[in-house]
Amino acid sequence: MAEDYPDPPTDPPSLSAATLQAKLDAGESVRLLDVRDRDEYEEWRLRGESVTATQLPFTKFLQAKVTGEVDSLVAEVAGTGPITVVCGRGEASAFVAGLLTEHGVEAQNLSDGMEGWARLYEAREISCDAATVLQYRRPSSGCLGYMIISDGSAAVVDPLRAFTDRYSADAADRDASITHAIDTHVHADHISGVRRLAAETGAEPILSERAVARGVDDVTALAADETLRVGSATLEPRPLPGHTTGMTGFTVGDVLLAGDSVFLDSVARPDLEAGADGARDLARDLHRTLTDRLAALPDETLVAPGHYSESTLTTVRSPLLWELSATNSRDSRWTARHLSSTSVTTSRRAPPTSNGLSPSTSERRLPTTTPRSNSNSARTTAPLRRRTQCDTATRES
């Protein structure tokens, strides 16, 4: 326990980040008390359709212990049911949860606080007819990444720098070596793990030619017609510009790794690379991606996006995928279909990371937040429409 915080009056029950996520995924009601300062809370906090959250600073509970007004503070906590107390590292919240427990309130402490939440990273195997494909999801940021495994080789698509050891461990667990580290585009919302993963494993770092042309160094520039071999599987690049000029998805068998082009309930933003002045041209390109380029793929293609938002989780259970059903090249429609997961693993190996630009410094910094409306997405009613099946599978972005 850090010296800055007193020991709790009594040891409270604790709740892990993975268990909390499972509750959120199952749609269970979660009553949160965040004891960080208001500015920290507003910048980054836990959200969800089933979450009722209240922010009361830790200092109020220190005062309430002295003045005997703990019950009055509890009355300010919105919602009903057990209270899950949250702070930055799980220290201040442990004191508050213990104080509430001492006063007969059912309370629990979120272990390791928001730092533990940031370290949560889950993987699920998704259906693919050509290789083993894992979908990685980080709930604290809404980022999705992928590993393709075939005949002892593996490629990681859109890796996060904070979790490179996780990818190596997962590949080793499947008797594979990582041979390719790939970004679908220049990311603005997280630090890419491509370079670090390549340095740690000897994998080839890869980005599309159009993305490299923006000033990215020390990576292999992949041509639009140049395929990649991962074991016996083939990754075929699919240029899907609109979010960025170099946005490139990859098909492997019947799965499209779509990056930031189209999501389950929205489409990518066209204004991040060139700002408002260039957004119109990129929006036109994004429209062509949605209506022409994706329509060229078979209807049974499973679309695996690069991000998700919390609204997705109210109706779609992991893995976060849907089946592409294009009616024609000029008027495409997509029908979202839930696909049951075959496995789930969680990890808390990696430390939390700050947000930044990767691999180029040409895009502006965006704060990473708990998935709500994704910073890379624009809400839309067309060309997407969803038909989903829900389940209560335990599940991660």
C-alpha cells in the first residue's frame, strides 16, 4: 500500500478487471463509485450501458470518516446494489471500499484500479477456413487486433505496443513464430506495436506503400498487389482508403481484417489525416470503399473490424464480427451476424501505455478512452444495418 493512502479500516472484497468485464459483457448492472479527482474522471472513465457511475473524490471519504458522515456520502452514490470502488491504482479505492464495508455497505475494490483496467487484453479464436485467427480486444480503448497462425508461422495485424509480450506468448503456445508485424494504416489513437514486435521477434514490419509514403521509416512497404505468405495461408491486401489514404485491409480465407474502414455500427472518420480541408476527398474515397471495394468481396466474408464502441456491446457478443452481404456494387448493405466464440483468454502481463502517434508523427494526438463513440468512427445510419443475435457467453477491445 502506498504511503499516501491509509490502510482500509477493514479488508474489502476485490474484483478483477477481467471479472468486471465479464459482468459488463453479460449485461449485469454495475454500480461504480470513482474516487479520483473530477478531471481524471472526465478524461477517462469506465462506461457501459449497464454502468451507473458516481464520482466522489477520495478526500470526501477521509473527511466523512472523521465527521461520521459516511452514510450521507453513500446516499449520494447513484444506483442500487453492491458498490464497486475505482481509483487510479486500487489504493485509494481500497480504503474507501473498506470504509464502506465497515459501515455495513456491500462494497468491493477494483483491483489495480484503472491501471489494471488498461492492462486487460482478451483474445478469442474466430472462425476462418484458411488459418487460425485470434481476435484481440482491449476494453479500455476499444482497439481490436488479430493474429493469423498457419503451419508454425504467425502474423500480427494492428498490434499494440503495450502487449508485444502477449503476442509472443500466444504464438509460442501454438508452436508458431511471428514472421510478420503489420499495421493496416497509420494510427492516431494508440501507439503501434509493429516496430517493437519486429525488434523482439525478428518479424518483418509491414505497412502499405501509400501509408509509408506519408513519411514512415524502417518498415517494409507493401504494394497493393503483393500478397503475404504466413505458413500455408495467404494474406491478400485490400486497399480500403477513406479513414486514411493508406488504409489497407487483408483477407485471409473467408475473413476480412477491415482495419479502420467499417465498424459494426459506424464507419471510419475521414478527417483525421488531412483535417477538415481534406475530409471531403477522403469521404468520397470512403464512400467508394463502402459501396464498391467491399462489394467486390463474397457475401459470406466475415468482417473483422479494427475498433468497436460500447454501443456495440449492448447487442453483439464477442467475437466482434459480421457477415458481409452486398446486394450490388453501387448500393451495398451489410447485415451484422453474431458468431459464437470458441475460446477466450485474458492477460494482464503488459503495463499500461500512454497514447500517442504511431508510426508517424503526422497525425494529431487523440486521447484513448473507454470505448464509447470511437474516436476513429463516424456514426451513420447507412450503408450499415444490423441484425444481431445475443447470447450470454463469457467473454475481450
